[in-house]
Amino acid sequence: MLNILWTSFFIISFAAAFVQACFLGNPQIWTELVNHLFEAATGAFQLALNLTGMLCLWLGLLKIAEKSGLTEVFAKALRPLFKIIMPELPQNSPAVGSMVMNMAANMLGLDNAATPMGLKAMEQLQEDNRQKDKASKAQIMFIVLNASSLTILPVSVLMYRHLQGSNNAGAVFLPILLATLCSTLAGFLSVAVTQKLDIFNRKMFCWLICILAVISLTGFAFYQLEPQQRLNCSETFGNALILSCITFFLLFGAYKRLNLYETFIAGAKEGFQIAVQIIPYLVAMLAAIAVLRYSGVLDAVVWCFEKVFSLLGFDTKFVAALPTALMKPLSGNGARALMIETMQTYGADSFPSFVSAVIQGSTETTFYVIALYFGAVKISKTGHALPCALFADFIGVVAAITLSYIFY
């Protein structure tokens, strides 16, 4: 699937550039595409280089948590849930603890902490994978849940709205929470149906109720705060949580009489090895995305959507936010730039900016996540991971647009 999409990106982009150069009189497009292609390749290496430090830090700390038995404590608490959604995963798999911490970090918007933990979980899942070049069912479920981007505290989106002069930066908080719930539920159900999991039972229902209750209560508590208080509280809570986790890991390791320094170094070395392994996959995916973005294909798709919805008699005010929706599965930085551009063009508190912010906060960079995580363990056959993740993205975008009309 990835091979077909990667090749299609280049072919479609080249065809679009050929039309612009030969029929629209814009030969400069060739130079622009080549420049952006080279920039993307360089940027992919720089991204991996910047990620190396975070990988070393968090995998070093995760090694301390693993050796001290802390991840096993987390795993025991949620092992009954993972037994339902990942039945083929061994009961004593250390991947459960890593997945729990990855998902918790994602929910709280702690991207820097979530990625290293997710990569560690993929490595641990790969140890139980019999076909090393093909994604296991557990890996597919984990990737789709990760890519569906369940977020309780969308700190970055609130911050950008505030910086762009919004009078109510936190207005998107509840729509993002509800949209991301729809996205995650759609991704989970699509994988469950595809893998024929027995999830329609009392145990699973109880787990879903408990998870939704925790998320809803947390969201409700933050929603009661004033917009500025909500923004400040989200930032403070996130940073305090990171420092608290680091301190707790170290104290628990010391209590277990670990050699903290040597254990940290052992984990950090693993982080460096992973960073080197993912460079080719990042270069391949980001180069293809750059060519697709700057060839004019996305602009043409948005124009087609606008015409179709206009002919059908729908309100088209949301169409100005579609570039963010189309870019988000491809590039997080690109989608962020388009969201900011929408705010600057229409105003931070305009409807298109509202929709763009909700989409940005409730969807994930699916292609990047899949290339990064599967590339780290050298999996080339991703199965139904990509279709299910894209379906979750689609539901997330539809929910974001619908909720924006309700809450704006």
C-alpha cells in the first residue's frame, strides 16, 4: 500500500507540473519542484537529527522505568483491556506498558514524550511478531489508535490561536475533544471489524464507559475555566506532568537500587540506533509529500471540492479550511502553517479559522506516523493499517466540520 501511494504521489505531481509547464505557461514549476524536493530530503535528515536527542532522553528514562518494574505496574492495570483488543499479544509483553505511556502522553498533548515511547512499543511488539516484514495485528491496532490522535489537552492549537490574536482561544477546546473522540472510535472500530475482534461484550463496554468518563470529566473540568486560564493551565499542567514523570522514574529506579546512569545510557543508545534507522523512511515520505504539495495538486482538489459543494447547495464557508484537512495526514508542519495562514487571511476568530483549528487538533499526520513507526522496525507490509487510519482521519474531519457549525 505504501509503495503504491509513494509512487502515485510522484506520478501525479509530475503530471500536474507537466500540465502547468506545457499548457499553462509556467516552466518555473520544474525549478520550484526540484528545490522543494531537495529541501524536503535535507529537512528529513534534520528532523531525524533533532529527534535523536528526544529519543535518547525518553528512551533512557523508559529503560529506567522498564528495569525498575514501573512499566509492568502500568501494564498490569490495563492488561485486561489489551487482552480484548490485542488477543494475540503475550500476557507478559513489556509492550503494554510502553503503549500505555505513549497513549497517555498523546492524550495530554505531550508529543515530545509520546513519539519515543511509541517507537519503543513498536520495537517490543516486533519481538513478538513472527513475520518480521509484515505488520502484526497488535501493531496495526496500536498504529491506528496512535494515528487517530485522541487528545484531551490540545495545548499547541490553543497557543497558536492566542498568538494570532483570538479573543477566545479556548473556544475550540470542546469541539476538538469531541472530534478526536469520533476519530479514535472510528479507527478502533474499523480495525476491530477488519480483524474480527470480539469487542461487543460486557467487559469491553465497561472499559469504554470508564475511558469516556475519565476523558469527559477531564475535558469538562478544563472547559469550565476562563479561556486564558484554560490556556495557562494546559501549558502548566503539561510541563509539570513531564517533570513529575521524570522525577518519579528516577526516584522509583533509585528505590529499586538501579544504577540510574548506566541504565539511562543503555536506553539512550537504543534511541540513537532508532534515529539512524528511520532516516531513509523519512526522506522517502517527506520528499514525496513535498512534491505533491508544491505541484498544485492540493489546490486543485480544494477547488474541486468547493465547486461540488456549491453545486449541491451546501454552505461552503468551511472550504477555506480544507487545505489544513488535506495537508494534516501528510505533514504536521505543513498543516500547522496552513492553519496559521488561514487565521492571518480570515482572522483568528473567523469561521474558517475555527474549523481549521478543530481539524488541526483532532487529526494526525498519518503518513508520517506510519512511515516513522513501521520504518523503525523495518516493516514493509503494513496490511490494513493505512486504510483504517485514513478512515479515522476522514471521520475526524467530518466530525470537526460538523461540530464547528454547532459550536461556532
